[in-house]
Amino acid sequence: MDKVIERVRLQQIRSWTAGEIRFSAGPQILWGANGAGKTTAIEALLVAATGRSHRASALRELVQEGGSSGAFTVTLRDPREAQDDPLAATTLAAEIGRSERTRYLVNGTARRSETLGEKLKIAAFVPEETGLVVGAPSVRRAALDRMAIQWKTGYRAALTRYERTLKQRNRLLKDALESDGAERRAISAEMKPWTELLISSGAEIVAARNELLRALAGPLTAAHREVAPTEGDLTVHYVSREAHLLDDDADAAATRLRRSFEETAESEGYQGHTLVGPHRDDLTFKADGKDLAPIASRGQQRSLLLALLFAEIELLTTDRGEPPLLLLDDAFSELDPERRDHLVQRLTSLPQTIITTTTLGDLAPRLVAASACQEVVRGPRGSEVKRER
């Protein structure tokens, strides 16, 4: 067994003024009312693993209202090691300021955010992704990016570089739209290196996304047959401006992107923002070749989410030789009894699963009996934990 999460310490993070949640191996349940602070613990763990929040566009949004900064620390420990051995523990921390760049630390030493993700691999089911099939493209891109960051070394850095470059390029396009003559030509010249940087980082992203989807294809189809054997063979497809952009080679992807930028240059000039690139790409899910978006029932959507989660677990397990830790944020309230049973069966083989729920009644009695349960409440001094057992 690899290291599991021993505790999460939160300071000035959302509803947590100063608090700590302790965990052990196996299934762990956090239960309590909506707004109590359960999901904030899930959010901190996802930030530690991916450098990104599934609920906020910028990490500064995690800082408690009225505060200037916040921090969290995740402690990992091999449960086979002595509990009083400090060398057996690994700490991953983030110091988040409202006006400063987030500072990441591993065992107290400043590190790049990617270093934290190398120490913590997580598969997750979060409510924000329940609209994966029929929701906005941004939901699908975020889910794909979350998985790619966990799976592909260097993906997080490429994505961060792309987003910063995109912001600068859009600023220049807007300035050019509001200018004319010599000033516009000067801005266009200034934009060329930014376009090249956007192409190179964008090509890395497109190639990695396609590589991930190819790796997911077999596990996803198999998992969907297990969860929903009568709903058809599930496939996922990458969709870009050029129909299906299937290159998992960065050079080929760069060639396609460069051509797209050339074709849209005039339109970008009129509209004042970047019209092509992985920030506008999408996914489609198909069952037996039919697009699920216009026809998927609620049950079919939940089957897909569960199959994708199982495929992600298998992919990370194969990649690392160890299964990931699993986060289930209010997952059981989204599933019918049959799908709940599939999920309970799967999590018993994992080293640790952290589950949030508003009521223990949403969970199978055998799961509750096998879990360490803690109630999260929100008092006058913020969120805190009441240990149940």
C-alpha cells in the first residue's frame, strides 16, 4: 500500500478559520449539512493533486471572506510505518494570497506546483461534473484537464503556460481592435511571438489530451459494459474546429493549429479575441456510435460518469503500479441503488476513499459500518469536525 492521507489542515480557507480533519486508510465519511465545509476538504485535496480548484476559476477565491491569505496542508503517510516517525510522512502545502501567486511547499520547502501532484494521485467524482454529457464544453474540458494533469507529466505546466499566453494575446487583440494605422500594425507585430508560444503550448495540450483519450478508450468501454451492459458501447471523441483533431503527436498538432490561426486571423481582428485552440475544443460521448448529448437520460448520464471514474482509476493504477486515492463528493445522492452498489464494490479495493454526504442514510449500511465517520459542522468560529468513531 502506498501513502494515504493522514490529515488535512485548513487555515482561512472558505468556511474553515482554523481546523483539521484526520483520516485513516480505507473508506472515510464526512457528513453534515450543506455549507458545513465538507467539500472544502475535497477541494483542498484536488488543489494539492492538480493545482486547480473544481469550484473556483482562481485559487484566491478559496481565501476566507475578509482575509488576505489562506493556507492548507495535506499530510500523507504510509500506514505500515510507525506513526511517530516524522520521516514516514510527506506534507504538501499551499499558501494562497488574494494578491500574490500561490506558494507551494513539499515537506516545508518551496516547490513548483507540479511537484505536489507527483506525490498525490487522486480519482474523483464531483457534482460539478454531473453535467459532463449535456453541459457546457467548459465542464468537459475541465474534467479532461483534471485527468490529464494526474496522468501526463508536464501537462499542468503546458496548460498554465497556454492560459497565461492566451490572456496576453487576447489583450493585444483587444488593443488592436481599438487602434488603427501604425499602432495596429505595431500591435500585430508584437503579437506574433505570443501566437507562436500559444501554438507550441497548445499543441502539447492537444497531443496529451488525445493520448489520454486513446489510453482511456479500452478501460472506458469495459467499465461502461460493467455498469450498464444494456446501454451500448461507450466511446469518447475529441472535437476541435477541424472536426476530429486526433493527433497525439505535438508536431502534427502544431501544424494544424498554425493553419487554423492563419485561417482565422481576419476574424480575430474583427472580434478581438482568440478563436481557435484547445480552450475552445470539446468532447463528445457516443453509445453505439450515437451522440449521447441530445438523447441521454439521467440514468445514462450517471452510468457514463461512473464508467469514466472506473476507467480513470484503472488508468492511474496501471500508470503508477498503485491505485489512486478516491474522492467522492456527494456522489451517492446522484446514483440509483444499482449504481451505488457498483461503486461500493469498486472502492473496497482502493487504499483510501473519502466520501462526503449530507446524510448517512444516502449510503449503504455496510459501507457506513466499514467506514470511519466524522460529522462536519459550521459553528460561530467556522467549520469544525465532530469525530463519530
